[in-house]
Amino acid sequence: MDAQSRGRADEIDPADQWVLNPQTGDYELRLNHSGGDSASSSRTSAPRVPNSRGPVRDGDSEHGDAPRDGRAGRRAAARDGNGPDARHEVPGQRSRRSANGRRGQDGSGSGGTATGSEPAGRRSRKAPKAAKSRRKKALLWTGGAMAFVLVGLSAAGYALYQHFNGNLSTVDVGGSGNKNVFDNDAPVNILIIGTDKRTGKGNEGYGDKNSVGHADTNILFHVSEDRTNATALSIPRDLITDIPECRSKQEDGSEKTIPGTPNVRFNNSLGQEGRDPGCTMDTVKQITGLKVDHFMMVDFNAVKELSTAVGGVEVCLAKPVKDPDSHLNLPAGEHRIQGEDALAFVRTRHSFGNRGDLDRIKIQQQFIASMMRQMQSDDTLTSPTKLYKLADAATKALTVDTGIGTGKKLASLAQELSKVNTKNITFTTVPVLDNPAEKVKATVVLNEAKAEPLFAMMRNDTSLTEVKSQKKAAKSKQDALLKGPKAAAGDVRVDVYNGGKVPGAAQTTVVWLQNEKGVLKSSNKANAPAKTAKTTLEYAPNQADQARALAAMMGLPGSAMKQGTEDAEGLQAMVLTLGDDFESAGTPIVGPTKVPADVQQANADKAECAK
């Protein structure tokens, strides 16, 4: 399961080498701590820390060459100390005494002072703006319960990227994932996997001694296309499902085809029969219909290390807990836990609710949400040392797919996801029922009536929280196209193409339109020139009444309406192209807009007490 080994970093402490530039509000990496001309030396020894308002770069941009326009050229001149925009150097940071008594890397025992330091008055005027800027730029994503959502450092230098690269382990999942870090015009789906594999000192007593690592904690993190909201969907490990056939890359570079297995626990999608995280991604897609872009996998040790790196995670207990199995022993009330206590908290399942795995999932969600809030606190965001320790611990704990398998790629992904406000992040769990085939209830099965609407909302990129955004305004504009007079069925003229996944869909739709709806002027045009995810209806302005009538019959959403700019001539027909969202004739394509009643939800921005 563990892919390529982790590299080793140079014996440096990058956390001691970050200096706050009071003019920009950015932390800049300074590798030279010698006195006198230290600031000048740092310009040649290390590149400037990237500004997180733009793409993360160390040369070319993540998605192609970055053009150097006039402003970029002036910025480059400023960094070199030339040109009208040249800025004052930031004062050198004083050396700090390390645990073994040594001082800064130059060994001089005193910190250098840079020339041309910024006047104090100017620095004080910039400070408030810098604090606000850092809150936006350094937003970190993380999660726990043997898995975390994401870690990224939005201000880092080349040396740090190289250091974090050495921490990461990667697995090539082939076609199961996305080769790009993210697509600008699409949602992002990241599968968080927490395994029961033992690594790290002091973890010998946890989990299955001989486990190769099962998918024990699983969270599908769906981030909307416009990055205004996200849904974190927990998938129970004991969910009975069919694991599809998958392909796994071996250490020698060859591929192994692993046959599918019906009617087994979800956690068997990883580790068993040589299955890698790509097989788990394929299983999630089969259950939810959502294509997974990337995976991030950690084990027991990650919870201990991450909770310690962030300075502890705040949790609340409605009652005292003493669990001999997980070793959690805490009185009622609020606590800040880390290390062993944090691991015990996310492992306990005999202390809350109905004392089962579904209640443990709720506890894990509360822990993750609390850790996310801690990550965004000023105490973390304004501390270079904490940021470095957190990113270092996280990347050491991580195994990821090759699509995000470098520090630079992770930082790029983190910057993109940092656009989501925690108040618009909703945790939920796949709706399930006790397995009716069991007398002693140990596993669960999908509650199809409630699970499918929830999956449909995620597939349609519908937020579980109320979000004000440009996307919502655009949706309202599209929905307005459905309002107005409708033509009689006999006057509707349409050509139907199949661009979706259902064979023969165009023909069955035409038959249904003619026989059930009276649309006799409908024609089957067979397969569309290209496959499409969404069903669309193209029409001219003078066909709007026909379009509204057909949309009502088919159950089309406003987003499917594609009105042209020129009127149709003569007997020109509209064009209906069925996409992957088409299931069958007579089944509305409009997805649900509300979560079914009684489906568990929790907001990442609100603290809750475990009961």
C-alpha cells in the first residue's frame, strides 16, 4: 500500500527563516542569517516567497508558462532593487537559540540587521492590513479521524517546496483520478481515506496488527465549481456494497487487474487483493455517481501529529467519558486535546449516541470541523513556526495520488480551496439502514430513498447551505427562461441526439414524446457528435414558447436552456442533446434542491458538544 519512500530534507529550520514584510503583509523566506548585509545576500540565495493572491510559482506557473507583462517586469525589477517600484529591504530576523544551544545558521550568536530598514511609523500603518491579508492567504484545510482534508501553505519558498516534496508519498492511480490539480470550470472531489495501518512509535496497540490498511474512515470532500461551498460526505466503513473491477499499478510499473467483489464491506475496497486507493475511488464513483479527482490517505499517527502541530483541538463533551477500549478519559466540558487524547477521541465508539460506528462518524466530523476552525485562527495564521510545523507534519503523514504529489501542487490546490468559507461547508453521512440480512446487526446498506437525492444534489453541484453568489444570480437568470407562455405539443418541433451514457436514449425519448406527450414533430438523430455530461436544449428566440413546453415535459432545469441570438427560419427544429444526467424518458432531469428529511448534517463553522 505504501508507495515510494519518503525523502530526507536538509537539517534546517525553515520556520526560523520567515520574515514578515510590513509593506506587503507577506512572509518571505530568508535563508541567510549572517550579519551586516544579510538582507542583500538573501536576494540571491533564495527566491522571493510567492504572493498567494496569484498562482503558486517557482519558475513556470502550475498550468503553463506565466506571461511577464509590464507589471510583472516592474515587480521583478523591484525585487532586484531596481526600477521605480523597488521596495525597502525587510530587516533580518534575529537568530534563535535551538534546543541544543546553537544559534542561527551562521553560528555567530547574533542576528544581523539589514540595511535600508523600514521606518517604524510606516510599519505600524501597514500592520492591520497585513493581518487581514494573512488570514485570506494562509488559510489551511485539514481534517482528522485518521484522515485530513487538505494542507497547503499559501506563502512558501522553493526550499520549503523541496522539503515538503521529500515528505510526501505518492501512488499512481491511473485513470481513476485527475491528472490536473483541478479544472477551473468544474467542481473538485477529493477522497480522504483513513486507514487502520500501524505506523509511528507508540501505535502498536491500535487497529489490526497485521492489517495492510483498510479504508476505515472515508470522507468525500466535494467543492463546488464556483468555490463558494463544499460538502463533506462520510461513507461508513461497514456499508455493504459491490466493489468494481479495478486496475492497480505494481511497484515494478506493471498493471494488475483486480476482479470485482460483490456484497462486501466498503472498507475492503482498499488493501484486500492488492487494491490501492484508486480502487476505493472507483468504488465511491460506483456508489455516488461522482468522479473522484484525487485521494489523500493517512493512518493513526496522523491524528496525533497534526493535533499536536496545531497546538491542540478544542472539543466539548456533554458528559464525562471513560472508555477502556479507546483509552479516552475526560470529564464533561470543553477540552483542548492533542496527541494520544486526540486519537482516543476520534477512535471511541462506545461513549456517545448508540455506541456504534455511525455515532463515531459524527464525533470525527466534530473533530475535523474544530481543527479547521483552529487552523484559521489568528494564533495559527500569524505564526510562521506553527504554519511550518503543521505543513511539515501533514505532508509527512500523507500519501496522495501523483496528480497532487508535490508540495507545489498541494499548495496550488490549497489556494483554490481556500476560497470556501467554513460557514458554507456541510458535513453529512451517506443515509443507511441496518442490513436486513443480519440477525445481529453489524453492517449497513444504502437507504436508497434518501441517499440518491443527496448524491443527485452533489452531482448537480447543489449546495447543502444557502449561499449568495454570482452562480446563484446566474441560475436565477437561467430559470427565468422557463417562465412564460408555452406552445401546444403539436407545434413543438425538435431533433433529439444522444450524447449520454444510456444506449438508445434518443429513440426511446422520441417514442415517449410522440406517444405520451403528443409531440409528433420530434425526430431521432441518433448519437451526438460528442459525449456530454449535461442535457441541453438549443433553440432560437422565436422558438421560446416551444422550448418552455418541451422543458416542462422533460423536466429540464433552467441551466439546460441554450437560447440563440437569431430567429429560426421556416420549419427549423430545436436541438435536444441528452447528456449523462438523462436516466430515462419520463424521468425529470431537474435534480432535488433540498436534502431529504432526517439526513444528518453539521456545519463546519459551529461547535457542538458530543453527546
